[in-house]
Amino acid sequence: MPISLQRRWRPSKVIDLRTTGQEPGTCQKCGRHDLRFVHLIEHPDDGSMQVGCECAARLCYGYDPKATESKLRNLWARRSRWLTRNWNTSRNGNDTLTFKHQGETIRVTVYRAKFGGFGCCVTVGRESFFLPGKFATTDEAKLTAFDRLAEALEW
């Protein structure tokens, strides 16, 4: 394949297979089968393909798959430590976590919902946001709060 055609491949998404429980993955280009991260790349003529880091770097001009994988590794490590952080108990008996992010105070509060289960409220500065739905456990509510914060704050 000429280089000019190879460079028409574009990265669209990276999946950490550890979070989906489908680890290890296989590269559709070279056949390597011990992948934790799968890069979804697209070509206007050839469709899409799931490849590993090295094949993604070769096929997508200017793309740095190692930096993307590093960001996802850091996010996974941060998420795995989220439940062991210094959660406090408010005077109402709710689990709370307060921290600063870029000078802004963020507080996550997990409370017992009225009709069973748990709810979660995230306060950023002076604005509060309630996460939709009920959660079966406090840990489920806390991890959902983490996922929403990670997306909103681009962790």
C-alpha cells in the first residue's frame, strides 16, 4: 500500500479492554494477540479496523497512540484508587469526598435515596448536580460519580 493511502487512516477511538473484561485483544493488521488497548481506526475506502499501538502509529500519520494509552492507564489507576480515598461521613450519615481541581472545590456526596438504594450529588463550586437514577451500593454511586467527573473534567 503506498504511503499516501496509508496516511488516510484516522484514529476514531481507543478502548481499554481491561475495563470491558475482554482483555487481551488482537490486532487486525499484524495479528498480535496480547493487546490491552485497541485503537479503532477508519479509512474512507477500506472501512474500519481494530489495531494495536504500533500498527496505529504506522497507519495514522501524526498520531501518538502511546500518549493516548498512557492517559487511559492513568485514568484506570485513578479510578481504582477512587474508593480508597479519604471519604468522610457527614453529620447526616452521607459519604462525602471534597477535593480541589484547578482551583475549584468539588464535593461528591452519596446519600441513601428515599425509596431504597443510593443517590449521588456532585457540587462544583456553588452548583450542584444530581446523577440520574438510583444505585444499588455506595460503591456503584461513587464510581459513577468518578466516571462523570472524568468525562466532564477531561481527566
